[in-house]
Amino acid sequence: MKKVSESTVARLSVYLRLLTEVSATGVATLASEELARRCGTSAAQVRKDLSFFGTFGKRGLGYSVPELTAALRQILGLERRWRVALIGAGKIGAALMAYQDFRRQGFDIVAVFDTDEAKIGVDWNGLVVQADAELPRCLKGIDIAIVAVPGEAAQGVVDRVVAAGVRAILNFAPIKLNVPEHVAVKTVNMALELEGLSYALVNEARRSRRVTSRPAASRG
């Protein structure tokens, strides 16, 4: 199979979410054009993304919603449940613990860690916050670690997470992490995303000013 880009995988997740929504309304089939329209892309892009993994749908009939949903769940590894550890019981950690879609999609947060003595031993949605020192012992059998600690502490935490055998990390610290090639890392940088939005707003305003400042065409 050809190497699949991160943007393609991200779109697969969007397709799956949309298919799950339409399935709840009783829709049985969906054309690539309609799937593309609802997901903000093109039918050609939908077909290209899916072609990496096989042949789906029938010309003139569209995609079977149940079949494509099942296929995407398998492709994205959502047919099983994943054990997740949350490292950092701060505000971001609290928000992540409250996010119900994690469990619905098969991601079970089974352990929470922090260095703050005031938080250790506190009940967090049925889980007891454990001391950071317990990481090496308690990460055995963990599939994914969510790192929600300050930037200056992140690399040290990640080094210990990797040493414990965890091969997938979701990082909320605003730094680039150094990990071995066999470890997958996704970084969520909220400041970066906001800067992208501010750029879009500023440039839209600039385009509007250029349009309104153009001289009127001569009617000579």
C-alpha cells in the first residue's frame, strides 16, 4: 500500500463522523458528491482517499453507509478499545477527562498522573490521580499517552513514557518532542491554530480593503 498522508487520514476521520451522523437518521446510501459536499471537499478527493484502501461503493448507487462506516472504523483501528493514560491533571487534563467522545470512539482513559501533591489521591471521574513517580510501573499495557504538562517538563515526561513502552503520544505541550522513529506523536498546538485563524481574518480584511479601494471603471 502507498504511503498515506496525515491529511488523508484526517479526512477519513471526518468521513467517518459524517457517516455516523447520517446513519443515525436512517440513510442507507450516500453518493460521493454528497459525502464530499457535507465534508467540505470534492468527490474526486473522496474517491482518491478511499482508493488507498480498496474499492468502495458502486457507480450510480453511491456508498453503502453501514459498509463504508465499518470499513473506515477498521482502517482507523477503531474496532478495538485503546487504553489511554493522561499525564497532567490541570485545566487541559480536566477538559479532556470530560470529553465523552473519547470513550464513544473506543479510547478509555484508565490512568491519570500529576506531580502536584494537592491533586494526588483525588478522585477524577472515577479515577484516582496517581503520583508522577508511578509512571514507569503503571504505564505497562497502556496504548496511548496524552501529555498535558507545561512545555519545560514535556520532554522529560515523554522520555519516561517511551521508556515504559508506550508507542503513541498525543502532546498538548507547545514544543517539538524528540522521540524514536517507532513512536507516533501528534501535537495539538492551540496557539498555532489560533494564529492561523487570525491570519485568515486579517487577510480577509486586507482583501476587502483592496476591493473597495479600486477606482470605479470609466463609463466613457
